[in-house]
Amino acid sequence: MAKFTGEQLLEDTLIQKLITGESQWVYRNDLHTEAELWDNLRQKLEINNQDVLKGIPLTTQEFRQIQNQLSFPNFYEAARWLAGENGVAKVQVQREDATLGTIRLRVINRQDVAGGISSYEVINQFKSDKRSLDDLNRRFDVTLLINGLPMIHIELKNRAHPYMDAFRQIKKYVREGKFTGIFSSVQMFVISNGTDTRYIASAQDTKLNEQFLTKWVSKDNNPVNDYLEFAEEVLAIPMAHKMVTQYTVIDSEKKALILLRPYQIHAIEAVKNASKQHKSGYVWHTTGSGKTLTSYKVARNLLQIPSLKKTIFIIDRVDLDQQTTSSFTSYAENDTIEINGTDNVKDLIQKLLSDERTVLVTTIQKLNHVMKRFAGKEGTKRYEQITQIKAAFVVDECHRAVSPGKKKEISEFFVQSLWYGFTGTPIFKENAKREQGNLPRTTQQLYGERLHEYTVKEAIHDKAVLGFQVEYKSTFSEEELDQAILRFAGENKLDVDALALEEKEAKLPKSVYLQEEHMLAVIDSILNKSRNKLGFRNGAGKTYNAILTTSSISQAQRYYELFQKVKNGETAITIDEETKRVLPDFPKVAITYSISENEEASITNQEKMKEAINHYNKEFGTDFTIETIRGYNREINNRLARKKEAYLARSEQIDLVIVVDRLLTGFDAPCLSTLFIDRPPMQPHELIQAFSRTNRLFDRNKKYGQIVTFQTPKTFEQKVKEALVLYSNGGENYVLAPSWEEAKTSFLDALNNLREAAQQPSAIQVDHLNIAELKKFVKAYQKFDRTYAALQVYTDFDSEQIGLEFPIQLREIEEYNGKYVNAIEELKGQMGSDDDELDVDISYELATVKTEEINYEYILMLIQAFVPSGDEEYELVGREDQKATQEVNRYIDDLAKNNEKLAKLIQSLWQDVTLDPEKYRDQNISNILENMIQDEQFRVVKDFSEKWQVNENDARYLAVNYNPKKEHQVGEKELVRTENYERYKASSTADTKLTRIKYRKQVRSDFNELMQKEILPLQKR
């Protein structure tokens, strides 16, 4: 068996890498406890603030004030504090000697990298004071301190284990509350098994999503996986300092810390370098990879260039109703940056002419008015002032927000301006805009050279976005297609047999797609054949949502009316019972489109919209009108995006939004999984933009952005291929999921592989297999599980195919699954030390097994929404929402059916939260519940130990290592040795004392019962 480098050696090697060479990291072997870390911080503060302290050191009471301020309720609040005042994070101290007044001490300077007051230290083997049943002297691996505060925590596993084991370890630590006190300041987690390394922003355990684990890539998009190479690129100074102070964004809307991905950082640096050389240019980052976030940081960081006085971020007026302004405001709330609301042009002019170096967010329309105000005032002092401003214009969605003509006009007015465009779909010569005089027709002509590129191919490879699964559907057969063409041709009879499919589709009248029969077939596909696409397997509250796009407002309106009729049982199409079983209220549908008072159809459109708004108001208890349609559109955006806590409960979620063009560009909704298209193919850049609404990372079960088209399938397929050739940088085949035929082949191959490992489930006798045989079966079943899960997402899949087209019965799959679970347990038991080779992922989560278990994290998220945080008033949180309360109660009731013990603890906490929410302000529900669980486990083990007079530590060890599938337990013999029959007899209050033989038997029996009824249920989370 192969031997692998132990974790301790990996740890030591990493520390040596960090502290040698030109590095400024210093290893502190003397810091292992929280008390030692606080003392170290105290020394740093006193050294760095001698001018403020004036020779009078901090007293114990004064330092306690600092400890309280730096013990943050969560990582988000730590990040807000770190943002500081003008980039300096400080603490306030009321001096014990009243004559000395109140002072503010500098802790960390965001810009002060590798100089000034900044110090950098490495510690390892930190022992947390926080207790849990299975602590057993577990210690943190490596932590990096900046000015004495833990900022980056690194968890290592050896190469015999997947790096995900390190991630799960961190998640467990967070849940157990080990990142509290001085460790509550951590901003970044790094996980590695030596071979593969990832990083992620710190977050509470329920929000620590493995989908956002990020690998580092170089400027040229080459991966950096090895932990020592990662340390050199990312953890060296000054980069490590920048990672946690300058390359972070605080999202006040989601109450989350965001760490930039490497391609975002490289783009920021590329734009800064270009601006230093007084060059303009553009950044091509594929749609869905966080362009708005990148452009925000670019706008923010350009102010570090001394020659620039203003950064002007331009958005399209349409975006005022959409997410860009909202996102910017959310990012800037805790930043040293002003988001200019510029209610009027006078205000914008004043801010442009002010001496403050700020970022202004404005629209093309307002800039137009500025230029008009100065028309004819050439030669005046104010004209010279404003036209000579050294400004950088940053344009997100650069082709939509600014036309070539308008950019030329603005550039000629602001003669000292630089321009930086961001786009996910550049315009190339292949799809250049129509010629208009000498105006630019491509992105490069408009903005200048490409400064950084990150295409969909690289993004999918790095798991920054998902690939696309596209299905090209038709609601009628080829024979029906031929008949429709012949009917339309009239007397000019065609030889349809001589036509290729694309030619037939070109001759098909558009009217066939406006027929109700076609539209009902589309609705049937959405409602009854898309459950797996919409994540029904995840359970209520965790399903995904979708967009249906049509070719016209009138068709969108007809679709909306048809959905209402189907819901009311007024059509031949009905909603399957299987759909209703998971979501009885499915589908919740809304419609949104632009209304113009100048359109001939405006009156009809307004009337139809009034009806749709009334339906929406009844569904969600809102009170929008046609006069407040901007508010209605904004709320639909938010409800569909589901980023705010208010929309986490199923009662507040929407399933489908019908649009024409709205939401197809610049809209970010990670929980949106599917785009249904009932319209002809769009232009290449429009196709990629629309597709990219679906491929945001969300949860582990969302594997692809899914597209289903319902018109001219062959033509559509060709148009998609052309778009991907243009925008995937040679990775068009890499971007798309396998076709249905390919997915079937993969599944059948995996099934054959499974049969080779075990022809029948009964052939697997887990107890009699050696480790090599166990691993072979486990690997085969995991591959089978993955391909089976992938197969079920296609609309062509029908469960009746199992046993017919696919030679395996559902009963067999269940039996194989049972054997697999036992094999995993056996493998866990047989694997020994860290040096053992383990090339099987024993933590693999099955993708196809339907579970009726209630999602534990979902319940906690619902309860967390009732907890006030920050400065918000409890009444303003809107937590007395009856629907949400009922949903929590229902979930706890459902949990109680399978796990009464855990449900009782959650119920107790939930009642306490509803009675006195203020008591829980700024607290994390997951941590509180974990403490309750740990306390309960300690209590029952303690009671058991006292009842039977055995050693409590040995009883704890036995509980931690208990395996219900094994007859003999690890630690059982040690516990037996501590049995004290005489003390039991003396302490027992029972009328009849057990004999020595019966006593020993009863201890084992009682312990097994304790595990089954009291402890194991609390570990099922």
C-alpha cells in the first residue's frame, strides 16, 4: 500500500515556504491559545499607537473593551469593521483615567501593505477553547495573522484524502463555534491536500457553499493547484494582505463577504496598468462570471491612480430598474466610495467639479443633459474646468449602455477621459454592427485593445460558471411539419421530401407557433417534464426557478393567461400528481414587459398588465398598481433572484417569469436553472447573453444552465453552434453538456461497469470483500449514480424506460444503493492512518437517491430570517409573517416524524426566537443549535457515566467512534476497564441491584440504547 506525506510534514513544509526567502511572514511557535493571541494583539496595538497612547499603556479593563469590539457576531460584521474609516480599521477605548478621555487605536490599514504598522505572523496547532463531544485534542492547522488578528485560516489534509475533507472540517469548526472570539476576524479559508488547493470567503456554515470554492489561476489562466505554488502566488506578502483588504467586497444585501476570483484580480490590475499608461481598453469576461463586481472594483481601485480625479460608472437607464445600481449600492455601503444618486443634473455637475476624488454612478441620459448645459459656453472657466477633468469612464455591459455615436460625443466633450468597457459578448468583425459613417463597429474599435480575457471555456473549466445543457424540441412531428409547409405553400406545391430539415424549417410559417395547441404543449413540457430541471428532488423551498421568453408581448400575455387556465383546471393539460406532491402551489407565475405610452397597443398592454399585477398581489400579499410598475418589476427581479432572506421561504418564491426581452441581459439569479425559449433564434451575442441567465453557480445539485427551445430545432442548433464558436475561444464542445444520446451511452457504460463489479446486488457480501474489491464496487456505483442523475434531467427521460430501454430495475437500484452504503461504512472502518492510500471519495453524496429527510440547513435559514441583525429594528424586518411562520412549523413537524430528538431541540429554539427575537440579535442560529446539541450530548453521556460508574472521557470516546453497523466498537474495551461495580452498587438508587455479570451486560445494552435514541439522532444533519 502506498505511503503518503503526513499532514504534519505538509504543515511544516508550508510554514517554511511562507517564512523563507523575501517573505515578511514570521513564525510564532509561542502562540497556541486564545489568551496568548490576545496578549500578542495587545502588544501590537501598544507598539503601533504610541502617539495616541502617549506613554500610558492599556489597562486590563481598557483592553477588555477592545476584546469586546473585536469579538464579532459573524464574519460579515468583521469584514464591515475591517473596511474601516478611510481604509483604517480602528477600535475605540474609553480610558479608565477619565482625564485621558476617549481614544481611537489603529489596528489594520488596508492600504498599508508590507510597510508602516503592518506585521505578518504564522501560527499553527492552535487549541480552541470551544468544546464539542469529539474534540479529542483537535487543533487548527495553520493561521496567518496580520497585526495580531487571524485573517487567513488554512486547513490541510494529506494527499491520501480529497481536499473536500478539509472543507468539511472547516464547516464543522464553524458550526461548532470555534471561529469566535479573536478568530471571528478570519476573512479567508484555504483548503488543500497538497495536490489541489482552493480558497473561499469566510461565512457561517449554512452559507459556506462548496460551489464557491475557487482555484487560483495565473494571468494567462493557467491553474495553480499545488499548495506550495499557491502559497507563493497568493499567500506571500503583499498579495495575502491585498486578498483580505483590497480584493474583497462586502455585499450588504446578502450580508456576505465576497473574495474576488483570480481572473477578476488580474483584470483589475490590467486596467490599472493601462490607466497609468493613459490607455483605454476593454475586458472580456464571460457572462455570469461577475462582471458587475469586477467593474465595481475597477471603478473603486482606479482612484488609487494619482492622475485620475474621477471615476464615472455609466449604466443604462433600464438598469435603474434592474440590478446594477442595486448591486453597486450594496457593495459600496461599507466602502470608502460614494454612489452618486444625482437626482438632478445640477447635482451631477457640482460633483463633477468638486475636488473630491470619488466614483460617480450615472446614466447616459444625465451626461447628455450635462453636455447640453455647457453648449455654447466654450471659453468660460467652468467649461474649461469640466471638459479638462481627468476621468475614467467604466461601462458595464458596454454595448448596451453606450452607443458608438454617444461615446464619441462624450469623449469629445471630456477630452482627458479614459474608457474601460466590460462585456461578456464582444462584437467582433464576424458579427460587427451595421456600418454608420465612420463610427466603430467592433468592441476593439470602440474601446481599444483587449486588456484581459476570460471566456466561457475557461470559466467552466475553473468552475466559475456552469456549462450549458441545450435541448432542441419540437411540439410536432416531421410529418406534421411537412403538412404545415404544404398548407402554407398553397398551389405552389413543393417536393418536401427533397428539402433538408433546415430548409423545411425556413419555410414554416411563424403562425404555427402562435397556435394554442403548440403553446399548451410547451406548458405541458414546463409543468410535467421539467421537474428534475427545476430541482424538485431538492424539496420545497430548495427548488430552482425559470424564465420563459417569447417573441412578442401579445404571445407572452397569451402564455400567462394559459398558465392561469391550466392552474384552474380549464384546459386539457393537467398538472401531474408527482409535481403537486412536492409543490402543491406550483406553478407560481408572473409576467413582466416594458410598457410605452406611445405604442398603439399600449392600452391593451396596460390592461393586461393590471390583471397580472392583481394576480401577483393576491399571490404574495403585495399592493402594486400600474402606476408603481417599476416597484413591481424590481420586486420580481428580487423574488426571482432569491438573494434576500425574505425570499428563502417557499411561500415567498416564484417559479416562472414570462418575458420578451427583459431579464435576458445583465440579470443575476443563481437559483434560476432553466430558460425556456419559444421564439426564433436571436443574434449570437443575444443568445449567449440569454443562455447565461441560467449558468450561475448555486448548489451542488445544479450541474448545468439548462436551455429548452421549442421552435425550429435544427436551425436553432446551428445558430447556437455559431454563437459558441464565436464566444468560447475554441471550446464550443467543452461548453455544452452531452446530448441525450451521449448521456444514454454514458449511463449504459456505467451500468455495464457496475455489473462487472457485481452482476447482482446479492453478489455483494460486504463483510467478505477485501479493500480492493470494496473500492472497485464503490467507484463503479458512484459512476453509475452520477450518470443516472445526469440522465434524469433530460426531458426525453421517462422513469418507465428503466427496466425496458435500460436493463436494470428500480428495485435493483435500491438494493445496489443499500450495498453501497454498507460498503462505504466498511471502507471507513478499514482505512487506517493518514498514510493509507485512499483513492475513493468516501464522502461522496449520492445524487439520485430520493430522500424524504427534511433539509436541516433550510430550516435553520428560515429561523435565521427571524433574527434581527445590525441596527435594524425588529419591526422593520417583517418577521411576523404568517406564511413564513407556518412554513417553519410545518418543517419542524415533518422533521419530528423522522427525528423527534432533533426536532424537539429545534422546536425549543424556534419558540424562544419567536418569543424574544431581541435576545438573539446578531447571533447565528446554527451555532446556537450546535451548542444545544453538544450540551445535550455531554449531558446524556455524563448521566450514563454516573449511572453506571464508568469513566466519562472513555464513554465520550466510545460515543464519537460508535458505528451502529459494527458489533464491536472502537473504545469498547477501554470503557469496560473503567467499570466500577462496587461504586455502582453504592450509588445506585434502584431497589434491586444487578449482579456483576448482569451489570456488565446492561452497561453495553444501555450504551447502545443511548446511542440509538439520544446521540445518533442529533448527528443526522
